[in-house]
Amino acid sequence: MKNHYYVTTPIYYVNDKPHIGSAYTTIAADALARAHRLRGVPTFFLTGTDENSQKNLEAAEKAGATDLQTYLDFMAEIWKNTWRELGISYDDFIRTTEERHHKGVERFWRAVEKSGDIYKADYERDYCVGCEEFKTPSELMDGKCPLHPNRPLQKVKEENYFFRASAYKENLLQLFRDKPEFIQPVSRYNEIKSYVERAYEDFSISREAKKLACGIAVPGDESQRIYVWFDALINYMTAVGYGTDDELFKKWWPATLHLVGKDIIKFHCALWPAMIMSAAKSDALLQAADGSPLLPERVFAHGFFTIEGYKISKSLGNAVDPLELAKTFPFDAVRYFLLREIPFGEDGDFSLARLEDRYSSDLGNRLGNLVNRVIAMSAKYFDGKVPNVDAASASQAFADTEWTGASGLAALWQIIEDKIQAARLDHMLEAIWSAQGASLTTANKLVEQTQPFKLIKQDPEKTAAVLYALLEACRQFAWMVEPVMPHVAEGILIQLGQDAASERSKGLEVLKAWGGLKPGTELRPGTVLFPPLEKV
Ligand code: MSP
């Protein structure tokens, strides 16, 4: 395994602006990318837009756009801008109408062709533009797409190019046996394995150009256009130089993690690896040293969420705009909410009442108040500075409470490392807020049990030890939550008199070590991390 972290989101259709569902995938990828950067792992985070799609074409026509490219340019800016405003730290944004993408797709197609896996055949089937997918009769309900019952299916009867996917059925099943972690969570693994066992067949990978006013031309045959999913998946390679920059490609490929919604798992876990297996036979750039195909390491499918119990849908008009939400809630709080509330990999619900509740309880009461109280008391009693105590003994001073001090925090860091590796940020956050060990909850209890505001009158030395321990814990909590709430983390660190950028450069091993907060450091209290909400 390479010592790098290359994480991707799906590339989004631009038939609409981003909603909270697309933001969810992007935020999860962003948090994982930030977590790896903090660990000093070379990280590449890719997102982008899927532009060669009939859905976009329809939307452009509906919007009365003068031409498709103008519409795509306009929409791609809206997506980029939303991510920028939400602080998404992507390293590259690929658009599948870019030349670099077309070049890579051409190279890939030629490789698959050379491997003997592209052939022409007559085809007759129903196509659902909503899914951008051909449907077998068994996938229809009453002759309609179950996901888009209001959209008439297109009857396609033409000669198309096919990808000989069936030739890779055994290789795929072998991959699933050898590397069960390739598809996560396990429910999705089972779904894909049984799909490949039961229903895996060759894919039609082109459409007649005269019937389709968008898409990349089939190399060597202008009369056909490449099927949007076949070109879209290749974005994960073209963005890192496939077809344009071999060195860049060698640096980042294979991808470490494709994050996707459960709706598109079939394409990522059954079609994409077979495409790579085929292309790799004829393109050495896609082969590992032993000649095996360079496949992505893992695909993780998260669930779908509803809004206040309802499916997100255009007709209901209930799609929550993340930029609107950011006007009411600090966006870090929304990131926290989405990643904490919905078990990663399962379906969930987005509700404003739950968001408000977590905002005031988890964030305001437990994180914000702790930081606020501890810094304010320390500044008040110790001349605006971190109290002057021996860090090691401050850690051991509270054996009679639930707070487990430095060793408890070290244990919590270990849990965090494991959860990040497993992409379970929900579990990571749960652990930081849990009721055991050294956590935000037990740190708050320590304040209540030791009552520094009273203790200061009886025992200033013990008060200094308590407050040092709590300040140091706040410093560590800031780094623990940083990938999910980067602004909040910075807000805590500034108040603790830390220069976040220079601290970060010391590396996580140093940041994790107890005693990083130097006695005598000037405190800068006063930032309100979670201001009270004006009623939404
Ligand atoms: N263009 C394809 C992906 C190609 S990847 C090579 C596509 N695009 S999409 O715009 O429809 O975005 C799909 C992704 O948005 C889903 O896979 C999922 O990640 C996210 N979500 C869209 N609606 C969602 C919810 N209601 N809930 C959670 N995620 C949602 O499919």
C-alpha cells in the first residue's frame, strides 16, 4: 500500500445546484482529507462535475440556455463556489468537459479496445435518464423505473459499442474474496457480490451521436458517443494525470478511497474495477510491479438521508441549500451534525430540530462552555496565563474522578486513529463526546467536581493543576475535532495562545503528547465558539 491518501467524491451532475445530500459526501471526504493531512500523509482530495450527461442537457434546455457549454460553465462555477464558501479543501476540481479528461478517456478506451473487450452489437432496451442507466425488464416496476416513475423511459434500439464486462466476472469475485474491505460497509459488499454472481452482464458503453447532443465521441467513430458512466468513472484517473501526465499519475494512483452514495455503488464496485482490469492488460501504466491491475483500494458507500422524514425531491422543493443553512448555523456545526447524527453507511434523517438540539447540547454546552469556562477562569486566577505547574503531575492529580488524564487522552487518540482508518467519523465523534475515559463529557464533570471557582480560595496550587489539566485537554480536543470543525479548532487554539499553523507543522505525534501547552503562555479569552441562534 502506498503511503498516500487519495480520496474522491462522486462527480456531481450539474442539472441543479448542490443540496445538503451532495454536501454530505463532500464534507465527509473533506474531513477525511483534513485528518490525513494533519497526520502528515501526502493527501489528494478530488471532487468535480459530471458534465457529459443527458440530465444536464435537459436542464440546460429547460433553463433556456443559449448553448450547453455556457450552461455547464455557469453551473460548474456554482458548485465550485458553494464548496469554496463551505471551506471544502479540495486539491482539484475536475470537469469532464475538460480537455485533460477527454485525452485520458481516449487513452483508456483505446486500451480496453486493444484488450479485445469492446465490440459492436444491436441493442434494444429502456433507458432511464433520471438514473442515466439502461434498465433490464426485471429492474422495472409496472414498466417504469422505480426511482423515477414520473419520467418516461427512452426506448433505445440501435447498434452500440459494448464492454465485455462478463469476461471479468470471475476476476471480480476473486477480488471480493481476496479483499473484502474493497467494498464497505458489509451490507453493500453483500449486495454487490450477489449482483455480480447473479446478474453481471456486458455493458452498452455508447449511444448513437445523432440521437445524443452531448458526450465524448468514441475514438475513431464520430457516429457514436461514449456512455456517460463509462467516461465519468475515468475522472478519478484523468484528474491525476492519466492521459496527460504519467508522473503525476504514478504519484497518486491508485485512489485510496472512493466515497459514494449507496445509489451508485454498482458502477463503482462492479463496472469500474472491471474496466480497469481490462485497460490494464494493454496499458502498463495501470499495472502494479507484478503486472496486476492497479485498482482503487476501497469504495465506501454512505446511506441516503431524508429531510424531516421526506425524500429529497425537486417536486417537494425540500432540498436544503447548504449555503442557506450556513447563514443560520456556523458551518462547522452543520459539518459536525451531519457526520455525527447519521451513522456512516446507513440511511438517516436531516432535521432542523435535531441540528438545533445538537448545536446547543453537544457543541454549545459541552464543547463551547468547557473551553469558555476553563480559559476564562485560568485567565482570571492566573494573571491571564496558563498556570505554572508541572504538566506530568497535573495529569495525575485527579485519580478520584472519572477523568483519566493524559493516559485517557492517549487512549482516546488511539480510538480516533482507528476510526479515521475505518472512515467512521461518526464513531470518532461519539468517542470524543462519550461518557468514559478522558472525553469532553468527563472534562465537564471534572469542572463540576473540582469547582475551581471555589477551590481557588482554599487551594490555589490544586486549582492551578486542575486548570492546567483542563486547558491542556482543550488543546488536544481542538486537534481531535479539527478535521470536522477546522474553524472551531482554530478558535480554541487562538484562545489558548497557540499559533495553529506553526503548531501543525510540528506533526501530530508532537501535538498528541501531553504537556504541549507551555505554562506561562498568554491566554486570549473571548471568542464565542457557538453563538446563540437567532430562531431559524
Ligand atoms: N454523476 C454521478 C456520479 C458519477 S461518479 C463517477 C451522480 N451524480 S449525482 O449528482 O446524482 O450525485 C450523486 C451523489 O450525491 C450520491 O452518490 C450521493 O453521494 C450524493 N447524494 C445525493 N442525494 C443524497 C441524499 N439524499 N443523501 C445522501 N447523499 C446524497 O450520481
